[in-house]
Amino acid sequence: MAVNRRASRLLKSIPQYTRMGRHMRAVLEHGTPRKWINLALVESERKLRRIEVKGRPYILFLDPCNFCNLRCPLCPTGMEDLGRKQTMMSFDCFKRYLDPHLPYLFEVNVHNWGESLLNPDVFRMIAYAQLNNVGTNMSSNLVIAQEHHLDGLLDAGLEHLTVSLDGTDQASYEKYRVRGKFDRVIENLSSLIRKRNARGLKTPFVEWQYIVMKHNEDNVDEAERLAVSLGVDRIRFIPVGLPFESRNRRILADEWFPTKFEGRDKGADTPQTFGQADRPAPCYYLYRSMVVNADGGVSPCCIVYKDRRDFDHMEAHETIDIPGIWNNEKYRSARALYTDKDWDGRKKTICDGCDIFQRHPSKLPKSARQPKPAVSAVDNVTTGVAGSVKGPTTVLNVSHRPSPERQAP
């Protein structure tokens, strides 16, 4: 199949580059001179592999809640193995955590480890961010949505909605989205797009995110056709990732990884995510994005979920000091993994066990396998899928996150 050959190439793309269009829009639409100067500073510090940085994060994750109505078997929330207190973030906490970032922020993601629509304050959160010149992105399984939820998203001004839908019928969908209702999601998708168009709105941009797994990889073509009929703006195919701290990666990979797409590492160690081990360093989360959980805990990235792995906690600060948090011992220790520089006080963090980004050779254990060659510039380009099907942009890249709701910044 032509789509499989194209998919095999695009599976090797780095996720951040496949969302460049969305990020570029946010930079242009929500930019100010101060934000643009900070953006240039952050990117230069990342390129120079600075350990202590002066730039501020310009993308923020604020998780409205870490409850979910589904029981996805590879998601820590669905498996009830989150390792963190489950709670709802209040609107007051959302404001308290967001406000210090406002001078530098282009986007806030109001999702992470749960179904955001379970928090009734999520619409106020979105509206508040938009009012303060910050773009908003949300991910949802869209199962529980009622008409008032759909109207609420439109009224609040949400800019980008990712809908997690991994199948083209109930059988292919519920294998992973346990407790999900395929027809309900399709109905909500159609209703939202119809309401948006009737109002003459351009947002939210609606993206259908389809995780390609062993049981649904034959449904890709049908999903493209269905996306056209629904009128979604983009369908994105991504392969599945494994929970960050899973101990049985090989067994899980055998059960869930697709078999008709090239990219799986057949070595002794199964990477966390299909086709994405040893990506060009350094890790972009440690320079661009701050991740704040529903309980206020600050994780190094949106892949890490247990509270004992946190780098800080917002409620540990009477006055939230972003530069202080951003350059604390754990953040500096993590950034040091990607440079030959070090200091006597460097501490091991959860980042020491990550296989996604290439660490500096001096920070690798002697027994570690050699890093893979960096992906070429050609591989970093994601294109629309060519063919007879006309309609939404179609892209296929790999998600480096263990849960289907996650999006790389």
C-alpha cells in the first residue's frame, strides 16, 4: 500500500517538527517583541546546550484534571497507576500558575493526564488564557461531550482541539479506548464542526489523532475517507508509545506496536516509543516547555507522570518564581545530560533513564548501546498525504508520549 511506504518514512519524523505550522501560527498571532526575543534566546541556549538558562518557557502544560472516563490499557491514568493524587485544578490555581508565564507564553495546553471536559472550569481557563493573548490547545476523547460542552469550547475561543479516535468502527476503537463509544465520538465531532461553521468561526482547528496499532493499522485508508466526510481539518496518524516506567516493554511492544510499518527497533532493548529512540539532542522540553500537573507538581516533561519524579511544586512557593524553578538543581542536572560539562553536585533524575534523546557520550553508562545516526533534514519534513482522497491534511508521525492524548510541543 502506498500509504504504508509513506508512513514508514514519516514514522521517523521528530514529532515537534510535524506541528510546526500550529506553533508558527501561535508565535505570529500571540507574539510580542518581548516574547519573540525570549523565543530567540531559548532556541540559542538549547543549540548551545546551556545548563543554566536565562530564557523562559514559551509553551505551558496546565492539566485541568487527571481523571478520565476511559480505561486505555497503556495510559497510566487508565491503568490506575498514575502515582499521583487525582484532583481537579481550580480556576484560581490555573490563574496563579499561568500569570507568571504570561509575558513570554505563546501557547497553553489545557490537557495532560485526564479528560479535560470533566473539569467544569476548563471553559473559564481557556477564555482567560485567550483574553491574555495566549493560544489554547486541548485534547479530548470527546466521549462525554454534550451540546453545552461543544458550545462552551466555541464560546471560550479554543484554538486547537485534538480528538483521540483510534478506529473506524466500535470494534477497532474499543480495543484500546476501553469504555469508549465510537458512534458518540463521531456524532460529537460532526456536531462541533457544524456548529463552528454555522457561526462562521475558524477555530477551533479540529485534528483527528489516530494511534496506529497492530489491531487497527489496516483501517488507515478508511479513516482518511471518514475524515473527509466529517470535515475535520487534519487527521494525524501516530504509533503507540509505552508508559515511561513500564518494565515489560518487549511484551507490550509485541502486543501493541504495528507490524506493517517499518521503524521498530529489533535490538535487545525495546525503546519506549516506536521508531523514536536516540533522537537528536538536547531534549526540547527542558528548554521550551513547563509541565504543571493538576496537583501543582512540576514534571520535567509530559511523558513523566509519578509525583516522586517531579522537579518542583508550584505550591512550594509563596510567590511563584519561574526563573528559580527553571534553573533549580534538577532542571540543571537534566540539561547537563546533553553536554560534556558537569559539576560535582549534579544529581540523577528521571531523565537519566530516558532513551528518546541522544545523551552526550560522557553521560552514557559504559554498557549503553551506541546512539543511532541523527535523522536527516529530509526525514524531518512532514507532508500531506498525496492520493485520490481530497480533504484534511494527513500526516503520520510518531508520538513520543505514552498516552494517546499527549502532544509534543
